[in-house]
Amino acid sequence: MFDFISDYDDPTLLGAFWVTVQLTVFSAIGSLIWGTLLAAMRVSPVPLMRGFGTAYVNIVRNIPLTVIVVFSSLGLADIFGVTMGAPDDFELQGFRLAVISLVAYTAAFVCEALRSGINTVPVGQAEAARAIGLSFSQVLRLIVLPQAFRSVIGPLANVLIALTKNTTVAATIGVAEAALLMKEMIENEAQTVLIGAVFAFGFVVLTLPTGLILGWLSKRLAVKR
Amino acid sequence: MKLRKVTAAAAAALVLSITATACGGDGDKDNNGGSGSGGGDKIKIGIKYDQPGLGLKEPDGSFSGFDVDVATYVAKELGYEPDQIEWVETKSADRENALSRGDVKFIAATYSITDERKEKVDFAGPYLLAHQDLLVKKDSDIKEGTDLNGKKLCSVTGSTSAQNVKDTIAPKAQLKQVGTYSECLAALQSGAVDALTTDDSILAGFAAQKQYQGQFKLAGLKLSNENYGIGVKKGDTETVNKINDALEKMVSDKAWDKAVQENFGPADYKNEPAPKIGNIVK
Amino acid sequence: MTSVLYDAPGPRAKRRNIIFSVVFFTLLALLLWWVYTVMDDKGQLEWALWKPFTQSEAWTTYLLPGLADTLKAAGLAMVIALPLGAFFGISRLSDHVWVRIPAGAVIEFFRAIPVLLLMLFANEFYSRYTDVSSEDRPLYAVVTGLVLYNASVLAEIVRAGILSLPKGQTEAAHAIGLRKGQTMTNILLPQAVTAMLPAIVTQLVVIVKDTALGGVMIGFTELLNTRGTLAANYANVIPSFIVVAIIYIIVNFILTSFAGWLEQRLRRSKRSTGAVLGKDDVEEMNAAEVGGSYGTGAGGSI
């Protein structure tokens, strides 16, 4: 019944899901960094940075991820010549382009989650920090962000799960991840429903533990007030 | 009271906008759903929408290209005036399905006759003999298929021609797959890829577009033979025969030459002479 | 809240802020300059590539029909998903375990699966087992995928909307002798729908964005797809992308602003219970566009 799975070796079923995991992990790290920077810009005392942060978030959140991913291949790589250090290897290039697209998109949501976390830190904390003479970056680094991060683990877990699912959009530029393999299998094999179930199961396996573990973590680490 | 009004207004606006779009959809359907295929006073023909020179949706909403001209001629022989034709976009992957389901009467969409496809649909024709070829920049040094080793090649997702090159001619070529050929052309123009492969007829159509004129050339390799046929529902021999008669007449009254001249003339494309009906070049 | 993080700048801080501004401005300007030179270099700024967008034909033949299909799919998906979502959301609040658990399982299942997978599956399913014509199939597949996913998100919105109402509402309803079903239909749902309106409009943005997937992967002729046909004609890849991105931004910005306006109106109004599900609550439920199944029933998830 599951014979069809072994017919595919480039990539294999597990290989394709492994690419999905890699896309998720690299993009998650990237978007956490870029998202934090954006959040810092959005609350910074420099008006120009605030403006940039706000504009970035509002623009990126209103564009479909698909447009960003497809543009990274057709526009960024083909016309702007941004080949991500792999001008002669389209497979690697596609993977890296997908990662930066996912980072550019997901960071906007990380930024917003963090900002809402910053809002939950009581005013007194920041005021006390300023009273003992800490600068803006010290207030942010030592007092506010550590508390903000802990209070937004829940929302960030949602972003991570969404990111896991969003990696499927990389299929639009031919990255050999799970959705692309499913498309190929489902078009060539007769067991439509079975194939759908196998891939659905794969994603449930990927996303459910993330939600449970991070949900538990967010309760454990929540700042008790 | 005020809240009620706001909510009601908002809800009404939402519902209205949504039903408006939904109704719009239904309206569309009534326009093209009723006629069915073949019956009634309309005929549905499947073509490509995005291939200049063969089947292209023009900015004014009309359609142009060699496939379109052939289909129009055939439809006329079947008793349909041009204004009775309803064009339907049939993407490569959808062609067999659209025929077997009866969504279209016939398909003229760079449809190569192959044994595999003949199991699912019947073919009239062929009406054009094309070859797989390469499109390269004017100053490119790619002259043979083997020159492609280590070079970057572009084609559309799911196309057999790219796989053909990689499997048999130049295994070391890097393959980039995109959604449509026009995207390959942009990549070729900017130097992101070295060559674009598919049928020479399609390549000629793109090279002749006025934005690209004089920038590219065909390598002239004849990597394969593509016999373009008109796809018809399996078992509909009557239509196949009628279309074959129409195609013969088109060649004999020189309309075929005229269509070739009009569509491929500017591209400097050396077309093969009109193929004989049923003569499939392997 | 921003001002809490820093003092009103003194002379030194002012100077430092100016330096930061200048450095940041220079970086931004360099980036823009690079974009400009590359586009100029590659001939992407030529007027011939942009001119089509100033003429009506490019709009009436390609972009507007594409946008109409985008909105049609989004509208249909929302209209179908709403009642489905309400059904599952209310079921998940049921007092009976054998209703609550299956409803919860269905909701969590469809929230865990990428929309693209649902669309690909629906597309193939319709192609093999139904006689939907190949013209209509992409629309059907896109709407099906969107409905399955968004009904489960809307179910959570409905549930959160009902839970957001003050407890007194249910208690008062029971006190005057209403049964459970009556309490739901006469008291809770009408108020919950009001509270949910902004969240529903926000969800529409997610739906609009997801239609683009169908355009690339299953050939649905929405905006991003017709952009391809347009670019085949005018050979303007970059300009067409920019124009299409702007259209998406405008449409979604209008929807987002409308949701924000609704939310404010509802919060300010005196007659409501003050329960509102705003834009930000939706993000909790499907952060970053395609939602998450934040642990089945794990604490804190609404």
C-alpha cells in the first residue's frame, strides 16, 4: 500500500521533510535576529529608525509570502544578480533565496510579537532602570527584552508553527521540500487520499510537538506578577 | 442604538461586498457554461495564452499566433465563424483532462503527438513540425548541445525538453525551472542563465517580441522532432477526419503559408514545410 | 509606551540621535542607490516597461480580471468558511465530551496543515473523482483549501468571541429560564458576532494573501498569475512585480484599516459589554499568516 514511497529517491519522503526542517530552522534563527532588530528600531528614540521599522512591518505584512518568494527568484536572483553565493548551483541558490524570503517575511511578525511583549513589561520596570541611570540600549537589553521574550514565547511559538507551514511556499521556486514532493507524487500516483494523509501526518508531527513544548515552556517561564 | 447601526452597517457592507463578488462569479459562469462543448452555436477551443507567435492573449483581449490562426481556420471549416469561438486556456498539464472531460472541442496548443498521449486522446494533423532547440544570446559561444555542460539552462517547470537535455545531451548542465518562458527570457537577458530550451517555434516567437528583437538567436540544433497535432477527445474519429480535411485545405489554399509568414516571419525562423497529414516524424 | 523606555533627550542624547539618524539614513540611501543603479543597468527603468501600466489595456485585460478572481476566491472562501467555523467553534464549547473532542480534533488537524497542501490535494481530488470542468477546477481547489484552513481558524475566533463575553450574560440568561440552545442563539452569538467583526475582517487579509499560492501552484488565474501573462506580453518582470505588490498592499491595507476602525468603534460604544476581538487577537490564533496549532488546548491559547 505504501509502495509508492520507495519509488521516489530524489528526494526521498524523509529527505523532503528534512529540507522542510532545515528551511524552518535557518529561517527561524534569521527571523528572530532580524525581527528583534526591527522591534528595537520600532521603540527606539530615533524617529527615522522608528519610521523605517513601522513602514517595513506594514508593507511586508500586507504582501503575500508567495509574491516575496517568487520575486526572490525571478527578480532578486535573475535580474539583480543576488545569487546568495551560489551563482552556478540553482538548488542551493533556491534554498538560500527561500530562507531569506522567509526571514524577511517572518521577521515582521516576530517584531510585532516582541513589541506586544514589550508592552506587557510594567512601566515601573523601565522607569526604575532609567532612574538608576541606564541608557536606552541598556534598558532594552538588560531589563525590558529579557522579560518581553519570556512573555511572548506563546505568540512566538505560533509564529514558529506558521513558519514551518509557510516553508511549503518554497515549492513555488522549485525547492525540493515536502509540498513539491507531494505535488509530484499526487500527480503520478493513484492513491490521492493516502498520499495526502501521509504528508498531512508529517506536518502534524512537525507542528504539534513545537506547540506543546513551547506552550509548556511559556507557562514555566512566564514572569509571575 | 448607535452600536447596532454601526454593526448592522458593517455587517451589511461585508455581506454586500462578498455577495457582489460571488454573484459576479456566477454571472461569468452563465456566460460560458451554457454552451457546453461543440453543441449550440459556440465552439470552445483550447490554446495557450502566454506564448507569443503561437498562442498569446494580446493587451486588447484578442488572441494571436500560429496555433490561433490554425484553430480559427479549422473552426471555420467545421462551420463556426470567428465570433462563435470561445478561447480557453489549456495549460500543458491540463490538456488531456480538458479533452476527455469535454471542456473543449479541440486543442491547438503546441501539442506534440506522442505515443503516450495517443493512449488518452486522438490527434488530427500534424500541422507543424518543430524541433527542440536552444535560445542563446546573440554573442553566445554555445553551438552544440554538449557545450551546455557546466552552463546554466532555463526551462519551465514540468517541461520534458529540459529533462531531455539533462538526461541525454549535457548531464552537467545546471537546470533552472520557472513558471513561464517569459521569465526564462528575463533571466537570459540579464545573464542569470546561458540558454533557454524548448521547441524552436516557441523560442522564435519570444525572440521576435519587439522588446527582445536582435538580442537573441536560435542555436538551430534540432534536438528532437515535435509534431504538433490538434488534440481531440479519444474516439471522436468524425471530428479528427473533419479537422484533417480542414488542415489539408489550409495547406492547399496557401492559408497555411500565410499564417506561418505572419507569425514567424519577423523571427527569422526557418520553418519546416507543411507536414503531410498522418506523417509523424519520429 | 515608547517614551517610557527613554528620557526626553538632553543635549548629548540629541547629538547621538542625530549621528544615528545620519548613519542610518546613509545606509538606507546606499541601499536605494544600489537598487537604482542595478535597475538602470539592467534596463528595468526604461519607460517602455512601465508605460503599459499607464494605459487601460494592461489593467482591463490582465490585472483587473486577476484581482477580481483574487477577491472572488477570497469572498467565496470567507462566506463558506464562516458558518462552518461557527459550527465547529460552538461544537468545541459543547458540554458533551463526544461533541467537544471530535470538533477540537478537526480544528487542530486543519490548523496544523499548510494551506498549499490542502489546495494541491483538493485540486487532484477534483480532477480524479469529480466532473468539475478543468476551467473551474483551480477556483474550486483554491476555495476548498482556503475554507478548510480558515474554517478552523474562524472556529477558534468564534470560540474566543463567545468566551470573551462576561460570564454574567450566560448566568442572567439561565436565570430568566432560557435553555442552553436559546442562550447561545439569542444571547451569546449575537454579541459574539459583534465582538468578532474586526477579527473576521483581519482574517480576510490572510485569505487574500493565500490566494496567490493557488496562482503559482495550480494555475488559478488570480492577480499573481495574470502578472505572468502580462509579463509575457510586455517583457517587464520587475515592474510587473512592483505594481502587483502595490495592489496587494493597497487592498490589504484597506481591509486592515477597516478592521481597526471597526474595533475602535466597538470599543468606544457604550451599549456593548466591551468585549471585542481585535486585530491582535487574530494573530494569536494564526500568527504570521498561516496560523498555528498552538498545542491542543495547551494553556493560554485561545
